[in-house]
Amino acid sequence: MSIALRIRRALPAAPLCAATALLAALGACGGGGMGMAPTSMATDAMGSGSMASGSMGTSCMDMGMSMSCAAPTIAIMAPVGTVSRTVTLRAQVTVMQGDAVARVDFMVDGARVGTTSGEIFSLSWDSTTVSDGAHTLSATVSDGVGQSSSATPVTIEVDNHPAFTIALSPAQIVPAPTSAGSGTAHLSVNLGTGALSGSVVLSGLTATAVTLNEAFAGNSGLGLMSFSPGASANEWQVPAGALLTEEQVTTLLQGGLYVTAGTTANPAGELRGQITPTNVLVVFSPLSGAQEVPPVAIPAAGVAATTVDTQANTLTVHVHATGVDDALAAEVDDGAAGATGTQLAALTRDEIDPGHWSTLLTAVSAADIGAFKAGNCYINVMTGADPHGAIRGQIELTGH
């Protein structure tokens, strides 16, 4: 009886090929040993929600005449918040070095919605093809030798037909007019088509016009459409067949649309109501020297309108100040009332109005969002005489 002895030659110290689901990366692994392929993470701003994606790899074992690889694994993550319109679905795949991923399939409620075999395992899914409500997202991965694995399903919440109840008041107009009026708007939007419907009911004033406008809180913008007088003197209706463009729908979801009611005394607007989706927080903050640390005695004041998108992690601020036209800078800082902090976002001065400072959709961190919710952020306006701050306004999100 003879024994055939197979001698395995040591691999040179060169990289082994690693399959990845994000980048065509090569795994720099040691010769003959178990190696870990690089992991790469990617993000995508498309849609209301995005899934994490990536890949990791370990080595297949040489079993003589063939390679033996463990089956690849796959994981998916639910997006943050409610999704709508186009959603980017992503998967994170683990595959052995020496193996290859043949395909990744994404399923919603068990029905396949897309397949990818590229190096970045993601695809765009039209969420308007399913009903509003909870749905189950799952995915499977198959490798080059016929092995497959399934991800643990996750639940996603879809809402492509949001309804909004908007309170209209003079306090949302800067400067606020004197008015005893009030109003409530009830609006519904089909996010897929842009179809808009609803009505506005006013009291305490006689409106000459009710319009839908585009601008964030604290700023004014052009009218997008005029509402029609309703059956009663204090009711106004969205015109039949009203449509928002895709860009206007995006702005609405960011908190950038509002309803305003004009009167003879205040034709530009006596009442205003910002449309705020569930992921958007809007707060108005008074500014004064008394809030500075230490307090500053100065004949100046102001108001700041802050819009925070807790899903996209963005910040929009409009500040209107008087008595500080000589201001050198304005910013959003972190810090509780009575304390000073560091800058989170710089504000830019308006070229025409020296008392108007703003920032638009500035990216902030999840920790910053937490600070906003806790009331630990403030607006600070600095002058040459008071370089650390002349007037300040704490952003209090109490009740949100």
C-alpha cells in the first residue's frame, strides 16, 4: 500500500482576492492563513430611508482537490423613521475569501422587488407600489457554488399619503402683526403624484387671499398656489387638480412649505402656519442680551426660527435681529441655558438685510439632534463690543 503525500506550497505574501459588496477592494491577507477582507460602509441620500450595506470576508479552506467555503451571510437594516417615494435598499454581506457572490435578491412582503449582482449590493425601490403601513423587508444572497442564505426580515413603515393639521397664527410671521385671528388647515398629499387636497378654516379676520408658499420658518417665499373661497366666508379650499412638483414634495418633507392668510391690513400675511412632517421640529426663540452669560445690557432684540429634521439630521435657521446691525457673526452653539458652548453651525448674513442671518439644511450629528431635543442649543449674535455674544436665544423644544 502506498501513500501519496501532497505537499502544499506556502502562498507568497500577496493579497488574496476578497469579494466585497461595496467596493472592488482587494483583501491584503497573509499567505495561507485565515484573512479578514476589508469592510467598507456606504451611505445614500436617496429616498426617505436608506439601508446599511457592506461586506466582510474570511478565507475558504483548501480541502485537497477542491475549496470548501461556508455559505455567505446577509443582513439588512430598517431605515430610520417612515419611508416614502423612492427608497434605497442595502445589504451587508459576509463571504469567504475565494468564494464569490452571484446575486442578492430583495423582497418586500415575500415578493421580489429587485436583484443585484454588482459589487455594491443596493437598489432603488418604489415604495408607492405598496399600501401605506407596515411591510416586511427581506433579502437573500447566493454564491458561486450554489449556496444561499437569507437575512433576518425587518419591518419598514411606509406612508405616501400623509395628512397634516396646521395651526395658523400671527406669531409665525416676522415681524408678527397685531391680530386676533387664527386658523387651521387640513391638507393631504399623495407623495407619489404630488396631488394636494384640503381646506383652511379661519376665524377672527376677513382674509383677502390664502396661499401655499415655499420657505422655511422665519423666512418668506413665493406663492405656489392660491386657495379658492369655500362654501362659507371663513373657509378656503385647495383648488381641484392641484399638484406639487417632485421638488416641492421634497421641500414639503423637509419642512419648507407653509400656508398664509392675507388681509387688507396685512396683504403679505396676517396668519401663517408651517407644514411640519413628523420628522421635522420647528421652534421660535426670542433673542436678548439678558440670556447671555454673563448678561449684556443692550437695546437689541431678535427672534430665531429653527427647523430641525430629525431623520435627515439637518438644521435650518433664520434669525431676524434689531439693534445689532454692527454684528460681526452669528452662530448656533451647543449649551444649556446659563452655560456657554461651542459652535455647531455658522450663520450667514443677508446681503440686503443686515439683521437677517441664516443657514439652510446644514448637516448635524445624531448627538446634536439629541442636544436640540433636550434644549441644549442656542443662537448667538456677536458684535465688536461683545465678541462673545451680544444677544442670545435658547432653542427650547419643550413639548416635541
